[in-house]
Amino acid sequence: MEGIKMQYSQRIQRIPYYLFAEIDRVIEEKKSGGMDIINLGIGDPDLPTPKNIIDKFCLAAYDPENHKYPSYTGMLSFRESVAKWYRKRFGVSLDVENEVLTLIGSKEGIAHIPLAFINPNDIVLVPDPAYPVYKIGTILADGNPIEMPLLEENEFKPDFSKIDKKIAENAKILFLSYPNNPTTAVVEKGFFKEVVDFANDNEIIVCHDAPYSEMTFDGYKAPSFLEVNGAKEIGVEFHSLSKTYNMTGWRIGFVVGNPEIISGLGRVKENVDSGVFQAIQYAGIEALTGPQDSVEKNRRILRERRDILVDGLNDLGWDVKKPKATFYLWFRIPKTYKSSIKFSRDLLDRTGVVMTPGVGFGRYGEGFVRCALTQKKERLEEALERMRGLRL
Ligand SMILES: *Cc1c(COP(=O)(O)O)cnc(C)c1O
């Protein structure tokens, strides 16, 4: 039987080629060929969700009250625990009714928010290199993503003075994320002040994505965008329980800040999803308000892994700095290489070690690789051992 001729929408066709799917395919091929792969490409914690959180979830899952459709905005008690956490952690007050919205993971909210504010061809400023969803969410809303390069010489912060005046004036949304994936860059509050000024001058909505705010080291404490005066007038902050509490599979996050922006996103969401399973929201309450020792333990484990890998790579003649946050390393590929894809491929072929080519995060990521600390230290040591004597 002959079916109809399938034609994907133009917006689907505008989604950039997904390099990471191709990398996964090569990894699978190598694995089935018997190669022992050490995958440092995975941005997903290998450590389990803390037991107190799982226990809370199990209890809640047995309660028939929780088997119904949840409320669109999230349970009031979950939103209250978010507000409480924000006050304690950042000294920021939030109106639980209007300034907090529960998300099915922060990716969901980030992908949907352009639908609430972007008309065809409206400009959205996106960092490059970056988490791909800022750009793709824009494309799915028929918007026009314009890259702001994150350059090493600017400590991987956008240079607002370099943004064309016309583009800035016409931009509707600005995405940012610190502590940053993939560059591991961190900022101080002063930078967020600059962001607020730039956004006010040009009437732009700021969407700050902060899933790594708790994954920090060496005494660095990440500020919230909302700590800065005026931020709540023009912006929102996305947060996730995924990285802080090793809960990527649970799908729960939240967005806080300007009530009109939150309400716009809520309008989209109430028409496409039906909220987060309440038992998961109870688990989320336990995560945010229960004992926080697991967060400190995570930091300790990640810091140890970071030190092993950074020190080891530097001993092998690389030039890698210790990041103050995130569970990634971001560093330049050897000078003998022009292409991060070629470098990653050669490394994989010769050692079975996977690092993510920087260009997969955008063209300004070319020349770099990202290495995730999501493997046990023994595996990191093994990766270093395999790279010893390697001439690339
Ligand atoms: C992991 C990650 C997210 C998504 O987290 P979820 O809440 O699991 O959807 C968002 N932004 C960045 C930069 C991330 O690395």
C-alpha cells in the first residue's frame, strides 16, 4: 500500500542537525564491536536520588488522591516549598500564587516559553555555545534565534556592547544560564545588574536558566538572577531538581519571577499538559525542604572527580582549569586539530573515551570539548591511563 507523502513542517526542518544522536550511534557501534567505552559525554548524574526523596514518593504513590489530574500550576504546597527554598537560599521573596510555576522538568518550560511571547520572525537572543533548547524552542515558535558568542576572552559571558542596536531593540527574549553548561563559567551579581540594564534599555524578557546553582565548589556560591534589583520586573529564572538532587528521570522543575511572564507560560502549558504527577511533587517537596546533606555529599564526590581529572589531564600536558561549578570540564582541543568532531572521533577510536565536541553546542564552541564528571573515579583514572602516551 502506498501512503500519503509525508512532509515535515518548515519549523521541524529548521531544527539544526543533532550531532549528539550521531555520537550515540557511533558509541553503540563500538560497544557492539566489544570496545569498553568510558563515556564522559553524559550530562546526567550517575548517582542515585537520595532515599528520603524516594520514600516520600512511594508513600504518596499509594494515595488514590494523587492518582488524579494534578493542578496545572502545581500543588500549592510544592510552590510553597519552592518559595521557602528561594527565601532561604537567595533571600528572594516570591508570591506563591503568581510568581511560581511547576514544570515537567525545566527543559519543558524553556522549550514552551517562546510560544507565549514570540510571533513569526521575532528575535530571541541565545548564547552560543549553549544548551540547545533555547534555540530550538525559539525555532518551534517560528522565532528567529540570534547568537550571542560566549568567548573565552570575555570569561564566556556575552558582550552586550557588541550586539547590534537594531537587533537589541527588536529582541523579545534573552536566554542566559550561569553556572553555565557547557563552558562551566560562573558570574557574580554585578553581571546580572548589567543584564537587567540591557534588558530594560531594550525591553527584553530575560529567561535565566539555573539548574547548576547548587553544584558549586571551592566556596563559590551562585547568585540568583532575581537577587538583583529590577530583575523581577523583566525576567524569570528556571530551576530544576534534576541536577541538584539527582532526579533527571523524575521530570520536575519550576520557574519563578515576573507574574505576567509566568502567566504567559502557564497559558501555553494549561493547553498542552496537565501538570506533574502529585507523588512526584511530594518527592520534590521532600527534596527542597528535607535534609540537604545529599547535596553536600554530591559536591564532595564531584569535586574529588574534578580534581582527579583536571590534575590528570594537566599531567598529560593539557591545559585544563578547575571549574567552580557544574559537573563538566570545558577545554581547548590540541592545537593539531581544527575540528572538535575530528578530535573526539580520534580519541574515541584510539581510547574508547568519549568527550563531547564543543561545536555540538554551537559554532562558537568549536575548538573546545566538554567532559562530564558523571563516572566513578576509577573510570576517570582508567580514562587518563588510556590517554597516557597518546599523541594527538
Ligand atoms: C540539564 C539541563 C536542563 C534541564 O533540566 P531538566 O529540569 O531535567 O529538564 C536545563 N538547562 C541546562 C543548561 C541543563 O544542563
